[in-house]
Amino acid sequence: MSNVTLEDARRVIAAAEKKADEIGQPMNIAVVDSGGNLVAHVRQDGAWIGSVNISISKAWTSKAFDISTKDLGDNSQPTQQFFGIHTTNGGKVAIFAGGIPLVRDGVVVGAVGVSGGSGEQDHSVAEAGLTAF
Amino acid sequence: MSNVTLEDARRVIAAAEKKADEIGQPMNIAVVDSGGNLVAHVRQDGAWIGSVNISISKAWTSKAFDISTKDLGDNSQPTQQFFGIHTTNGGKVAIFAGGIPLVRDGVVVGAVGVSGGSGEQDHSVAEAGLTAF
Amino acid sequence: MSNVTLEDARRVIAAAEKKADEIGQPMNIAVVDSGGNLVAHVRQDGAWIGSVNISISKAWTSKAFDISTKDLGDNSQPTQQFFGIHTTNGGKVAIFAGGIPLVRDGVVVGAVGVSGGSGEQDHSVAEAGLTAF
Amino acid sequence: MSNVTLEDARRVIAAAEKKADEIGQPMNIAVVDSGGNLVAHVRQDGAWIGSVNISISKAWTSKAFDISTKDLGDNSQPTQQFFGIHTTNGGKVAIFAGGIPLVRDGVVVGAVGVSGGSGEQDHSVAEAGLTAF
């Protein structure tokens, strides 16, 4: 199983940035590897500083549970099976849209996390990144 | 009162692993003693890395409050009596299914915590561990 | 590059436990994989509860910097080049003996961390674990 | 006062990477802006995962106190005027070489932080980054 390289991460980030530019919303974009460790991060000019941490948390979360943060979020609302998961792991678990696993040969080898706009925007920018992987 | 030994923990973990193998979902399994301190942990190959922390938190929580995390969760939803408990104790309180107290002679002497699947799966694997105690 | 499996971790822990028994000092023993994530942990009966965290931190540190915690510690004393590293990474960096990288085909693919006795004892128990890898 | 843009950060990181390649030591490189907030980070293939956090902390520290972490470290040894500063700010203060302020028109507008080798290597790679600013 090959891991996410810096070159991979840059390709993912470039595609995500292109999408963010298209929708006109500056974003934070982060990529982690199979161990959940950060490979690369960028904050586009004008993107929220509070989203630095969130983009990294979304990427980590998507790899840590092999799931998009959007789907995890659906299961983490009050009365749902994972409600409360957002305060585990030292508060590093993000349960709103923007994190998507990076899959190679059927195995999750990393993830991309995006934060800076609406949940829908973040998710679509992450998807654009995934397409380039 | 006898405490949970490493041998006890291994017996519990082995039974839990067997159940996890049967349902085909790799799990993190943790056992704590009467002080809430970790005795043993295993992450089965392929189990979520985000569940290392959660399995330990579930075990700790079950001993800390002498209750299953499933039952605690029912009392910790918005508007319920313990809502907010998940952010106490430095965020170590897990309020979703998978943690079960280990009882000997009517006394809670430890707990097992399982994380890696759905809430139902986690709880059933923890129950399998309990049976072996 | 193959990662550390649970079977690998158990073999390492078994060898470390044997050594701990020989020297008569109960130990906490932890094994992490290439991403620094915990694969397995055991606390032998009677071992210090304060060493649960330390054994895991030593294993994480050895993988995180591809070095034994003993050698890292030599470089992290006051006036040395890495003094202050122990408070980085959320305080997860251990700078005293007991953590050793696990190497396969020349690559660090994980690490073992031991805590429960003197620095010399911890290091020798970790070395016994390494031998079984 | 103009702030550090993503384009600035990329130019600094590219120069730092070039230097890291020359000395043959893979590095983590981070750039922060005038608010101490991360603009961009890269982990070169093979660089220590424990240095992700440290590179960011070094960059933050250099901007936070408008000083290189090497110079701050000299003042933060036991008996020196700032000893203990490394545990302030939630442990985010790095007191060993590798962080250097980015100056424009005599004003510190950001910083670069490098981690992945010896203190001397980290500092020289950060200096290479500074040159490109």
C-alpha cells in the first residue's frame, strides 16, 4: 500500500484551490497521510484563520474513521449512534462537511479537509481535490 | 475486592476479538481496572485509528460512572439530565455505545471499551468480552 | 513497506514482558505503527499507573523522530540542540530512556515504548521487545 | 503593512525545500503571517511526523516574539531570563533553532519554521527560505 506523497498532496490541493477560485470563496485545504499526519496545508489569501485548524481536523477525521465528515456528521447528531464523538480524541474530530477520504486501490490512504465556506462549498472543494488524486 | 488483572483483560479482549472477527468488523478493544486506568488495549488490523482513543475513553467512562456508555448516552442527549457530561473530565467521557462495566461479586471492578463499528456492533463486541470475564 | 500488525505487536510485547519478569520489575509496554498510532498496550500487574501514558508517549516519540528516546534525551538537555522539545506536540514527546524504533528493511515502521522502572530497565526491556520484531 | 500572502509562503517554502534537498535531510516547513496564523505547511517525503507540530510552533514563536527561535532559546535555558517560556501559550512556544522572522520594510510580517534535522540544519533551511522572501 503506497502512502500519500507530498506530490500527491500538492496535486489534490491545486485542484481544490481551482474549485475554490471558481466559486469565489477562499479556503483552507489540508491533506493527511495514512497515519492521519499532515502532509501539506494551504490557506488561500482572505480565508478564515479559524479554519486552519478545522481543515486539518477534517482531514484527520476522514482518515481516522475512513469516512467523509459529512457522513460522520449525519451519525453524530443528538440521539444518533455517534453523538458525542466530536469531543473525543482531544476535540480533533470534525463532524461537519468538508473532509473526504483519499482512496487508492480500494484502501483509504489519506484524506483531504477543506474549511472556509458553507458546508456545501467545503464539501465540493474537497471533492474537486479528490478527483485529482 | 480483587482488581482486574492483565490475565483477566486478555481473556476479555480475546473473547471480544473473536466476536469482532465473526461480524467481520475490525475493532479497538480496551480494558481498564477499578481505578479507571488502562490494563490493556489492542487495535485489530484495519481498525480505525480514531477509535484507539475512543475505546479507551469508553472503558474509562463505564468504570468512572459504573454504567454502560449506551445507558449513559441515553441520559446525555440534549434536554436530558446529564447533557454536557461529554466535555467534562478533559473530554474523556464517551456517551455512545461500546463501553460496559466489568462486575465481580456485585462490584464494578473495571470496564471494557470497544470502538470500530456501528454503535450496535461496538456494544455487542463489548458484551462478548464481558461474558468471558 | 509493510506496517506493524497486531501479531507483530504481540510478539514484541511478549518478549518485553519476558524480560520484565526476569528483572522482576512490572512494566507498561506499548507498540505503535508507522503513523505513530497505538497498536497494542499492556500493563503488567503491579506496574505504575502513571506509566500507561509514558509508555505510549515513548513509543510515539521514537516513531515520530525515528530515534530512541534515550538518544533524543541526550540532545534535549538544557543548552543542547533540542532542549524544549518535550513540551511540543501537546506534551506527547518523551525524552528519557525506554522508547526504541522498530525497523524493517532499513525503514522505521513503528516503535516500542516501555515504562515502569529505571531508565536502564525500561530501555533493556524495550530492547528485548525489539529483538523479537 | 502588507501581510504574507500564500504566494509569498510558497516562494519561501520552495527555497527552503531546495536547501533541504541539497543537504539531503527531509524537512517540515511552515509559514505564518503577521497574526501568527498558518499560511502554508509542507512535509517532505520521509520527514519526521513529530516535526509537523514543531515546524508550525517554531514559525508561530518567531512571529509571536519577533525573534528567531535560536536566539529565544539562548535566553530560555535554565537560569536565563525567559526560562519556562516553552510551557506558556499552551506549549506552543519552541525554544530551539529553526524559526526565523520574515521581515518587510523593517517590520516582522510573518515567520518561517523548519523542523526535521539537527538544530543547525533546521536553521540553515529556514534562512534559505528567508532569502527568498
